[in-house]
Amino acid sequence: QDVLKAYHAVSKSVKELNSLLSAGGQSTTVTSGVNFFGSSVGGVNAEQDLEEGRGVDPETFAALYADLATPRIAEHLDYDELGRLRYKKNVVRIYSRERLKTLFSKRDQLDVRSETAN
């Protein structure tokens, strides 16, 4: 019961954060549901990432493979002969190692900064 209550509180907070990030233009999504990873790092522009073929965040990557793409994105997805997911004929990749390190560092900084915001 405690786990469910804590999950509900976190989920509600992340949804609120995601809405603020989206409204502020700091985050876009290409999948259904809330991107917990994207929210935790201050937002990701998944749509631009896909369009530019530079990789997507881990949660978007997993959601695309799980067939959770929005209809507008799904119409441009297919698989190549090796079973790799493609968007507009470009293989969908996860962010580079350097980009992931940067985002995790940003998340750490946001955590520290948020402590003084209360």
C-alpha cells in the first residue's frame, strides 16, 4: 500500500513537471504516456531528435520499440532487414554515451538546484 501511495505521488508530480516543460517548450514527446527520464533531466525534444536522426532518450527508444509511438510518428516507422526500428528510413538509435552523461549530469544539477527552490 505504501509503494502504491508513493508511486501515485511521484506519478502526479512527474505529470505536472512534464506539463510545465512542454508548455515552456523544453520538452516534446513522440510516444504516449509520460517520459519519466525526459522529465527528470529537464526535458528532451524527442520529435527534433527523431527528425535530425541524432538518437533519442532511453525511455523514448524503449517506448518506440514497444509500439507506443503517437499516430503521427507511427506512420513513419518501419523495420529494416535486420529488425532495427527506423524513422523515415533512418535507424532509430539511443543517445550517444556523451549525450547520456551530459543529461545525467544535468539531472544531478537539477536535483541540487531544486533543494533550494523550496
